[in-house]
Amino acid sequence: MTDETLFEFLHMEIVSHVYKEQQASKGEMDNKDRAVCVSVLEGMGFRVGQGLIERLTKDSPSFKDELDIMKFICKDFWTKVFRRQVDNLRTNHQGTYVLQDNKFALLTQLSNGKQYLDQAPKQLAFSCGMVRGALSNLGLDSVVTAEVSAMPSCKFQVVIQKL
């Protein structure tokens, strides 16, 4: 329980710090500045995801296919990071996956309503990076985006890049 709280506070402070640093250097933030912040957070998450997946898969057998990797992300990876499995995994079997988390850990502390819906993208950039970093280390190049229509529910869309 303590680990969860510490992770959530650390995450909130990282997000706050990145945005404050950008604002301090520019004064008032525009969309370009916000995009820089999201990029920085996503990059941090990417590196964390790479490291975590190395630890989690060191004793695991190799994966058969892309779907097997995504199931591992939804069950084992998600459980280690967010203390619960993804609620729903959907795919079109053409490289697009949608991971639905109805009580996303990093959004539950913000709100259960729509009042902080505009703050959600800030909170999701790091997590998108973590998923992308984990997949990258498992040999899958991907684009990971997240959307929130009602707090704290969140959908992550993973599009695997074909070479």
C-alpha cells in the first residue's frame, strides 16, 4: 500500500516539476510548450518501461507472438506497475490494441468526475511512455496514446508499427 502512494506522489511531483520548469523558462505556456512537456514525460516513461520489462521478463519464456506480448503487458506488467490488471483488451488483429482501465491508478487521485478532465493528458504521458518502452524492449515498435472520457477510466491505444 505504501509503495502505491509513494509512486503516485512521485509521479505527481515529476509531472508538476516538468511543467513548472517549462513555464519558468518561457513565462506563459502555449500548445508547443505543453507538447514539449508531454514529450519529456513520455521519454522518462519510455526509459522506465524499458528497465521494468527487463526485470519482469528475465525468467520468462519467450513470447510466441504479438498478442502474447500484449497479454503479458495487460496482466503482469500492469499488475506490477499499477497493482491491478487491465480491465479489457481489444484488438483488430492488425496491430491495433485498446487497453481499458476503468480505475486507472494515476487518475483516481485526481477526480471521479469531469472537473479535472483537462488535466488528464498530463498524467498519462509518463504511462504511455512506459508501455511504449516495455514494448520496445520486447521487440515491438509502437505508438501509444491515451484518452479519457470519464475519470478515472482510461483507454490506451497501442498501434504496433510494422517494418
